[in-house]
Amino acid sequence: MSTNQSNEDNAIRPLCAELALKAQQELGEVPERVPEDVETVRTWISKQPHLKARQDAQFLVAFLRGCKYSLEKTKLKLDNFYAMRGAVPELYKNRFVGEKQLNIIKTACLLRLPQPLQLDGPRIHISRYGQYDSNKYSIAEVMQVNTMLGEIQIREDDNAMVCGFVEIIDMKGITTGHMFQFDAVLIKKLAVLGDKALPYRPKGFHFINAPTMAEKAMSIAKSLMSEKIRKRFHIHSKLETLYKHVPKECLPIEYGGTNGNIQDVVDIWTQKLLDYTDFFQQDAIYGTNEKLRRGQPINSETLFGIEGSFRKLDID
């Protein structure tokens, strides 16, 4: 390990026995080699003139795990993770913990449940987009907060980093106001962000309480995804079919389960966001300077194709 890194920078939280076994069996994690792998990534970062990245071990090990310890994939994903900040300004500009971000959390539209699917299973997310006021907030503002929760998970949520996450999208309360905010360009960007830049892997997206007008929008969204991601999309007309993927007891009390109640989840994550105020303040200094990149720049066009081609999509 390099001598100029503090012990805190080099600290990696030990995994519980079940997750440690899963990381070794499914991700190819070799515990005694992890410090060396982290150091290799740090050395690579230091040689990239265009890249200013965080280098603490807990952060870097999340990318190594997310890329199953392929160093080349880890470098690419880490590079994309920071390049996205310039390519998707609607999500990353002014990404600070302020009144707006806290109020969005308090609408209970973005939930991360306290217990994973099982000890060595994925984290369970519930997104309830009908809960936020579409006259007050845009979908981009809500998704910005979603990226903030994701970055806290990169640092704190071993289940999500080792096993991925299962996302339940509850469409109850979705109005025409929400539907008018549906933006095929943003959906495409989010799909690419999830695929190419984030270290945690989606294990399944489950839509519940979907109104008929939303189904066309969902079919558009599906068409913009890679085959791998598309196979993970499920639309449930009743909760019983969801329970085959996410057992009832794994859901919050309000959904008939025993996995916390929604207000407690909101309170925990409101406090977490507050605890990360300085983190997001400092985070603005990290990113890429595409003018300094050797070779082709990574920007909106190279990541997403010509934006205009998505603007023509019609959901009438």
C-alpha cells in the first residue's frame, strides 16, 4: 500500500461471513489480494491526466466488486462514473444536500429497505414516483437524489455492492403530470448510467400498480435498454406474482410485510443525507476534463448517441 494514503483511506469494512463467501464464489474476490488490486487502480488513476477521482479503498473496492475484479472493466467503469458528471448535467449539476433534496426524500418516493432479500442477497429498493408533487419537482430532480442515495450505498451497503439490488416500482398515484415529465432522453441516459458507470448491478425491476397509460411508456423504456437489462423487467398486475421474486415478508409493513415501515426508512435516509452534506459539497471537485483525455472524449454524444433521435419518441 502506498505510504501517502492514511489508514482511514485504506480501511475496508469486513464483510459478514455469508457475503464474504458470495464475494469469493461469484465475484472472484481474493481477500489477501484486495489491497494490491486497490493499489493498482490508484496507480492507474494517478496516470490519467483527465481524471480526478476519489481513491479511498472502500470506494474503489465497490467498483472492483461490481466488475468482478476485472481491472480493465473497473478502470472503464470508474472513468465513465466520473465522465457522466459532464455528460448528464441535469443529474449532477448543483448536487448538494439542500432543502429540495431533503424534501424529495421526505415524500417517501425513494426507499431503501433495512433488510436485504436474504443475508447474502440483494438490497430491496422501492420507487414510488406517484408520491412526489410533479408541480414542484421534475423527474430529473428526483433522479438526482436517487444518484445521491446510490453513492451513499457505494460506501455503506455491502449487500448492494456484492449482490446488487432489486427495484420495485410502485406506480400508484402516478398522474398525467408525472407522465408528461416522462423523458425518453433521460431514461436512455439513466439506462446507460446504470449499465456503464455504476458499480452495483440490478437484479430485477418489478412494476406494480401500473395504470394502463403507463404501459406504453414502459414499453418505450424497455426498447432503449440492453437485452441483458430488458430480461430483468417484470410488470405485475397483482402482488401475488411479485411475491415469487420478493417474498411478502421482505416488504415494508405498509405492503403487508415486516421489513420496516416507510416513515422509519424516510427518517433514516433523511439523516444519512444530512450526514453526507460535506461529502457532496466536496464531491463537486471530482470529475473528468475531457480536453485532457487521450483519445476520443466521453460526452453526451459518445455515450448516448445523437440526443435528438430520442426526442422524437411519442407517447400519445
